[in-house]
Amino acid sequence: QLQLVESGGGSVQPGGSLRLSCKASGFNLAYYAIGWFRQAPGKEREGVSCISYAGNTNYADSVKGRFTISRDNAKNTVYLQMINLKPEDTADYYCAAPKTTGCPPTPGRFSSWGQGTQVTVSS
């Protein structure tokens, strides 16, 4: 079974940083694209970032320059380094894997999802 578990969330002040981890089990992460998504209360789930099998990356405009996605295939883990956090970054964050090597354009194309980790940014 393909399983993903997120960790690293928490509460921070504006301007703070967090590193989220997405640990995979039951499959080899090296053969998959991995995406990060977030959902704030009352809002639709949105894509944050994605890294393809080949290492290509993309970011939502709202996080460009502040978030960095990376992968450590030896540890079967993908990371999302977040710096200069803002209150609008508050959300539940999820990692997900599609059945493709590239990054699909919509959340519906991602077939395996973690349970999420909560990020709260407030003063």
C-alpha cells in the first residue's frame, strides 16, 4: 500500500520558519512526483508546490521565494522548507503522489494523500 505521512507542522509567529516532511512507505519515492497542497478554513484546497521524478519544481505565486521543495530519495522523504511565514499561510498542509512521473495540473490527479499537518501563523 502507498502511504504518506506528514510531520513538522506547528504554531509560529509571522516571519518564522518551518520544515515539513512527507515520509513515504510501501513504495519507492524516487519513481514518483510529489506535491504539497494546503487548505485553509472555508477555502478550497490549493496547490503549493510539486517536484517531478526528474527534479523539476513549481510553486504557487503566493509562496514563490519563501518555500522550497526538495526530496531525499534515500530517506524516502520529501520536504517543504518554509521561511518568512505569513498569517495567510495558516492551513492544513498535505503531501500527495500521482500515478505519473510529472506534476499534474490539478489536485484530482493525485491518487495517494497523507493525513495532513497543521500550520498556524499568528502573533
